[in-house]
Amino acid sequence: MASIHEDIFLEEKEKSEGDFKTVLRLWKYIKKYKLLIFLTLIALAAATLIELGLPYVIKFGIDNVINVEYSFTLKDSNPPTFVEDTKGTYVLKKIDNNYYMINKQTNETIEVPGEYYASYFDSAIQRIRNFSFFFIFLLFAQFLIHYTQLYFSNIVGQNVVYNLRNDLYKHLLRIEYNYFEKNTPGKITTRVVHDTQNLSNFFSDVITSLLKDIAILIGVIILMLLLDVQLSLYTFMMLPIIVVATFMFRSFDRKAYDKVRTRVSALNSYLAENLSGSMVTRLFNQEERKENEFKYMSTKLYEANMQQMYVFAIFRPLMNLLYYLTLSLILWVGAKQITQDVTTFGTIYAFTAYIDMFFRPIFDIAEKFDIMEDAFASAGKIFKIFGQNQEDLGKGIYKTIEKGKIEFDNVKFSYDGNTEVLKGASFKIEPNERVAIVGETGSGKTTIIKLISGLYKYQEGRILLDDKELYDYDLNMVRRKIAVVPQDVYLFSGTILDNIRLFNQDISEDEVKRVAKFVYADQIISKFPNNYHTVITERGASLSAGERQLVALIRAVLYDAKIIILDEATANVDVETEFLIQRALNKISEKATIISIAHRLSTVKSSNRIIVVHEGLIAEEGTHEDLINNRGIYYELYKLQFEKI
């Protein structure tokens, strides 16, 4: 079992590009919004300053408003007259609705008239009220500024992801075709949808909070040192342990999360592939084997999730332990300092608040590590697609083909750069000629079609269309004049009419019907419940193979294709539909070159010429009768399909 789908997990061993390089590549998309970023940073700085200032404001309120002592100096002892003096030895106290001056050094107590000194306490109440209003104002200001910061940052983030997603899909539409043959649809879909969503989560949930957390950490350290150096040093005793633990956590978590992410992607790809092929699984009684394969991959994902859980199970309790140890140490040292009049209660409160603010960003950063790692990994995979070469669409010297003449001149081609599929193929197809290409499996028939369409680029030789080199054309324009009807025609969800005209509303329904009648397909489409407006399911599953091919034929004629290629198009159709297709091809050949790739040699007899491909070379050419009489490769292939000639 260990060998099953090992290739799916090879991605875990791939070295991803560094975070810094990824950020630089993302900056291309971010820099378009410099003004919004500037406004976000201004709002972030303001919100951070208010948040950092709140504990200091409360400290000031405790020491100078709530817990304030009014100090006086005795000016005249008969009668006792006191003058307010911050360095005075007497403090004003209210006890049982009476007012007293108490000497802080001798504890001497002198009662004073309440009418005069009550104003100090009335003033204190007013200051508390004013302080409370100011504090509430700061809270509302923080809320509004924080909202503004999140609003601007999310605009930037969503626009960046929107542009990146669109560019990614645009690049995929122009990427070299071999990428799609090497990667599963599930994997590519994950890149476009899931990985861009990971980046969206990063911009929405992480980037601004990460910047704020860093700013909070720096600000807390500065304010602690300004408040009390000794208490700050006790707090910073835990810093080396925190730094080492955080870096170790990041290292282990990154490895674990890379495995989780890769194995989730692998499981998604496996499910997409095997659910699509569920019919084959059932027909060949492979349920048990597929169940074991899924269990194997699910186990791999379970192991990765457990590995990540172990990392968090150590880090989170460790950070909690360090937090409470630091808090206990500060309360213990702070209590001693209060008794020694070295510090104030407000300062101790501020320190406990700043300790919480010191550890909170560390917790937040740890919690956001997964999103960060996911985002950077996703960005790396997205930019890896951007690193794939775009296909060569030609020089654009010539815009389109007019006749449909095709010539291969000593064409050599290899998919992997080592094994040649075509080893010097040469042939000509004249305009409006109907040619069949036959040969054993793997001889290079389908490769010829891919080369004509420009899906792959040949390494040697020349391919000429209307006597002009293929890559001197604009391939986008050339493909508009080449229509391929594969054995399994792909249709989109929508109506038959939509699929014929490829959702192009500029083509009228009457024009579609005219072409359908031309290729004898109208009589079949008319039998559907809603005729051309019949809704078909994804991939055209509600239509038969022959019906799908008729739709593709109508489409080819509708778009005025000069070259029509049928790749085993009649291999799995009923006799009636095949008859209609053959009649249609006879009419179409009056205005287009037709190439048929066929294994069923009975379907190629009506071709003007048959080209036999053998081991990457053109082995024979001629009509059906000529090739039978030559008793060569075609004769042997034909004899394999029929008992007698």
C-alpha cells in the first residue's frame, strides 16, 4: 500500500520559494493601492497609539484622580491654617463626613472646617466624571479608527486577490498545453479557487493584525521602560524563552502544516478523479481497492493533522505558563515597591495591562501562523504557475488561413525531449481534400492533430498551412479556422443552442438552424423536448455520443472552419448517426479540408486518401483500394479487423 499514489505526495518534498521572494512578487499587485495602504497605515498607527495609551490613561486616573492625596503645609497653627503644597507633610482625609489633616510623618490629626475643604472632594468627583468621559471618547475613537483601518485594508486585500485570480486564470488560458496533461483538473482548480482564497484570508485576517501586533510589541516595550525600568527588566527576563519557543514553534508548525495542506490537496484531487470515474470502479468491481487507497490517503492526512496538533499542544500551554509566571513576578515585585513608596498602584495596574498586551500579540501571531503559512505556500504555488511558459502563438505575420492546405515537411517531435513520437513525418493535404490518418496505437496520429492546432511545438522540420509556416501565423486566428471533433465531445452546462454558438449572442438562432439543416442534424435536434433550447447537463452527459458529435459538427461549420479534424469521432455512434455524420462530411468537404483519425477502418473507405502512420513515420499513402492492393501495413491492419477481404 505504501507505493500507492506516492507521486501525489512528492509535492511535500518540493522546496518552496522563500517568504521574502513571495512578498516581493505579491508587491506587484499591492503597490497599485499605495494611497489606500498609506491611509491604512495612518489609521493603524492611530489605533495602536490609542490602544497603547489606554492603560497609561487608566494609570493616570488611578494615581491622579481616583487615588489622589491632597497635600498641605501648616502655615499658621492658631487657628490652624493650611496651604496646598505637593511637598507638604499633611494630607486631607474625609472620615465619617468630617474632614481632617493628618501628618504623614507623626500621624498628628487636626480637624478642619468641612465647608472649605469639601470643595476638594467635589472637584475630585468632577475630575473623575471628566476622566470617564475622556476614556469613553478614546474607546469610540479607537472603534472608528479601527473600523477605518479594516475597511481600507480589506479593500486593498480583496482587490489584490481579485486581480491575482483574474491574472492567474488568464495565464492558464495561455499556458503551454502540456501543463494540463501533467496536472489534474482538481489540482488546477485548487490553485485558482482555494489558494487565492487563502490569500484573501491572509489579507483579511492576518496582514493588518500582524502589523498591529508588531507595533503593539514595540510600543509596550518602550512604555514599560518609561514607566519602571526595574519592573521592565523582570518582565524581559522571559524574552529569551519566548523568542526561542516561538521560532521553534514556527519551524515545526511550518513543516506540519505543509504536510496538511499538501495532503488535503492530494485528497481533493483523488476524490475529484475517482468520483468522476465511479462507473469504471463499479463495472470492474474495484470498490474495495479504491476504499483502501482512500483510507491510505486519509490516514496520511490524519497523521499530518496529529503532528500539527502536537506542536500546538506544547506551544499554547507554554505561552500561558510564561504569561502567568511573568504576571505573578510583577505583582510580587510591585507589591514590595508600593510598600516602599517606590511605585504607585496605577503603575502596577498599567504593568499588568501591558504584560497582557505583550503576550497577546505573541498568541495572535502563533494563531495566525497557519493562515500565514497557508497563504505563503498558496502564493508560492500560484506563482509557480505564473512561472510556466505561455504557448507560442506565432509571429502574427499572417492572420488567417483561406484554403485549408496542410503540409508536413520532415517534422520531428518529442513530448519529453528524449523519445521521438514523430521521426521525420512528411505529407501534403490539399484544400477540400478528405483524408484519413490511420495507424496502430501510439504511432503518432493524435500528435499530428495537436501539432496542426499548435497545442504542441515541433522540434524540427516545418508545418505549412496554405504554403506558409505555421508559426508565421497568429495561432489564435488560425484556431478559429480549425475545428476538432473529438471522440468524447465536451459540452458546457446550458442549452444546445448555447453550445453550438458557444454562448455568442451575436449569432442568431436562425443561422444555427440553417447550418444544422446543412449537416442533417436538424432532424435529430428537433426530436428533443425543447428543440434547440433543450438544457443539457455538464459535459453533455444527457446526450448520446453521436448527438454530441453532431453538435460539434454544427459548431465547426457555423464558425466557417477551413480544416475540420475528426479524432475517432464515429467510433462509438450508432449506425443511423454515423450515416448522418458521413452525409454531413460529404457536404462539408465541398468547403473545408477534412482529416479523420480512425481505428475503425470501415469508416475511412470514402476518404480521398488514407495516410498510414507507423512508428512516427508516414509509411503509406493512397486510396483504400490502392493500400489493400499494396498489401502493406494498412492491409495488415485491415485484415486484423475483418476475417476476409
